Amino acid sequence: MNPRIRTEWLLLIGLCLFLFFYGLGRFGLVGADEPRYAQVAREMLANHDWVTPRLGGHAWLEKPPLYYWQAMIAFALFGVSDWAARLPAAVDASLIVVGVLLFLRRLRPGFHFDGAFMVASAAGVVGFAHAAATDMPLAAMFTLAMLAWYAWWETHNRWLLAAFYAFLALGTLAKGPVAPFLAALIVILFAIAAHDGRIVLKTLWPPGLLAFFVVALPWYVMVQVRNPEFFRVFILEHNLARFGTNLYRHQQPFWFFVPVALLALIPWTVFVAAAAYEIARAWWAERKALFASGDAFNFFLLLWLIVPVIFFSLSQSKLPGYILPAIPAGPMLVAEYVRRHASAEERPGKWLVGAHALVAVSPIVPALLIQHLLILHRLTVGKALIGASVFALVLAGLLIMMLNGKPGLRLLRSATLIPVLLSVALLMKLGAPALDATASARPVAEELRRLDPRPLPVAVFALHRETEYGLAFYRNQVIHNYEGVPLWDEHLLIAPEGTQILLGKLLGDRHVEFLGSYPPQRLDFYRVAEEGK
């Protein structure tokens, strides 16, 4: 192997290890979804059941099983832990990067490592690579499917079309019918733009459709047979009702995903916008010529980027992870932009370089002030903010000098990775401990275990569901929620500070012993005696 190529491979492997795998367990599971998904996988593994997801011993049919299967394998190999619960996302993010590299090396050689590095360093990819959730498995399978489809369209290799259907089937097992639906939209719009309906007809290849159903259908059939309510819960409620109504209280304004996408594409946001504008203008000026030239890949990437954003903007329920499948297309647009302009020895405009540098270094400021942000939930003007901003501006100046030099765009990847690596290192060093202390149930469970090591039942009162679900994972037991009905048996109780009077009214004359507090989350711990004692 060429020494330069070997070095690039080693650098890419090191980058993925640092950006995706480093720090998986430095902070506990956060939010409501991470601990729930991890606990579902744990219960499936304990029951040796690969079909029916269960939570608290009951069927939990909100999501398909791909993430659970991956987490079950991780738990079986490495034991049950929060870092093992996040391992599938890190592996899937790595699959995206490898898929992009192999695709670009085969069909767009020259800057294929740039594309892989750029995709790996996008904020959305890095962030969700540390999340025990279904978003990254879907994004990985969808990315591989779309790359396989375009490779088939250019090469006419039917094995690639078969791979497209197989990856779409895995995407359907990751999060449901959204994967084939989005793929169909992109392919149809691509065919319309090309004025060639045969593209759609050729895509509907019977052996490929058969492969899709062979991979995806068995689980759906088995889970429906075992759980007759599956169709209602999963299809009607968690797909159709979630899209068309605010049933799950995730309503956001129509434009919500525009800033989400811009943030998820950092540090490449400015060049993504520049590349998208250039491709859209070229397509509008020479629509037929663009496809006749055999180089419609950039237009395909543009569709891949914007279709999921527009589609989910129509949804009444919006969460940031919904548009993750679109994000890998953005950095690939930048790699193609670099390939076109660097090969022609063109230099980017100064405004473009300046805007890119400012966006690329922007995460440095919140990374340096992350502890302050997690405690106060806002930035306040002071020496810390001024110092962080000055440091970021100095770094931006360094980037501008590098990119305005003779190599120009050829240094874009290397120069931009400097603030990316620095931001991630700071977030892990400064932010992970603070996030663990203030937002995860892991230290809460550890403190409760220290105060009373017995495996007593645990109840919560007036707490956010994130804490309740997190305790269920870290205690590996059902957490009871008072909701006006206290437990009769002896148990441990967690409640917010300042709720003693309400608890006294609720528990009556039962003996309640104060055990201690956990100040970072303003929680109090109690031991409640058995009813009648």
C-alpha cells in the first residue's frame, strides 16, 4: 500500500476512534430515550427474546428492533453498561464513514479521504454517535442504501441495486417505513429532474424487492403474531399519528429543522450552502446537460440533503434526530466542491473563507463554557465569555491564513479538523462530568445505593420522566411513580427539594426517614416504612 494512503487510513481510523468511541461512558445515559432503549435491550437479552421489545416486563412496541439487537450483542460481549448501550451508534457512524470512503474512492477518486473526514467530523454525526438511540442505525442504513443506489445508477451493477434494497430493509428494521419512503421520494424527484421515468421503473427490480421483504418482513410478521396490538401501536400511533398530530408533544415551528440542519452540519455549514447554491444554479441553467454529462451526483446529494428536511418539516412532531439521515449528504457536497475547485487551482472567496472559519471555531466558545451553561442554562457576559471568544477569534484567524495560502482548498479538511478536535476534547474534558452530574440518573442511582444498599423498591414523586427512566436502567428494576398512589411496601423515595410538606400530606402517618440529598439535581432521598408500621 502506498505510504500516503496508509497514513490517510490510519488518520481516519484514529479520527473515528476519537470522535465516535472516545468518552462513550464518561457521562451517564441522558434524556428519556437513551435509558429506555438500553433497558429494552437488556430485558430482551435477559429473556432471550429477539422478537418482542419489552420494558418493565411489558411489550414496548414503539420502535423496531435493529438498535435493540445491536445493543443486545454489545451487552452479551461486554456486559450491560451505558457505554455498551452507546456502542451501536459509534459502530454505525463508522459504517457511514467507511461507506462514504469506499463509494468516493470507486466513483469520485482524488478527494475521497476528504469526503470521509468531512462526514466523520460533522456535528450531527459526532453527537448522535454518542447516543443510545435509533437515529444513528437508521442514518447508517439509509446512507449506505443511497450510496448503493447511486453507484448502481452510474455503473448498472445489479449487485449494488440488491445492496440498496438490503440496506433499506435494515433501515426499516431501524425505525420503520420512513426509510423506504424517503428513498422513494429522492429517487422519484431525481427521475423527474432527469426527465427519465425509466429510472424509477428500473429501480423497481423484482429480485431487489424480494430481498427487501426477505430481510425486513419476518420480524414484522412475528411481532404482529405475538402482539396483535403492534399494528395499532407502531404504525397508527408512532408513525401516522406522530407525523400528523402533536400526540407526543414534540410540536415545533415549521422552520425548526432549518437551524437544526445548519447546526448539525458544523463545521461545514458555510461550504455546504455554497456548494448547494452552485449546484442548484447549475441545474437550473443546464438541466438536461447536467444529467447528459454523466455527473449528476451533486444534484443527487442536494436532493438527499433537502428532501428529509422538507418532509419532516411537514410533521407535527419534530425532534432533532429525525433529519440525521440527511446530514451525510452535506459534507459529501463539500468534498465534491473541493474536488471541482481545487483541481482547477481555484481559490475560495475571502468572504467564504472568513465565514467558514467563524462557523468552524464557534463550538469552541460553548465548549469552554459548558459547565457554566449546564448549571445556569445561559451564557452571561463576563471574563470567561470574553476570553473564550477571543481564543476562538484567534483560532479563526489562523484558519483564514491557512486557507488563503497557496494550497487553498486542499487544506480545507486539515485546517478545519483543528477546531473540531479541540471542541470535542474540551466537551469531553469539561462537559462530560458536568453533564453526568446534572442531567444523568447514574450519579443519582449511585448516591441512593450508597445511602441504602438494599435492593428495595424505588419510587419517585414529581420528577421528570428522564430521571425515572434513567433509574430504571441503573437500578435494573421497575421504578414506581406515585401519581397519587404511594407504594404500600417499604421503599426508597426520590423527590425534588422542598416537597416535604406535600409528601407529608400524601403519606399520612407513615414513617418517613430522610436519608440525604443530591444537590446537583436538587433531589432528596427518603426511606418510607411499610404501610401500618
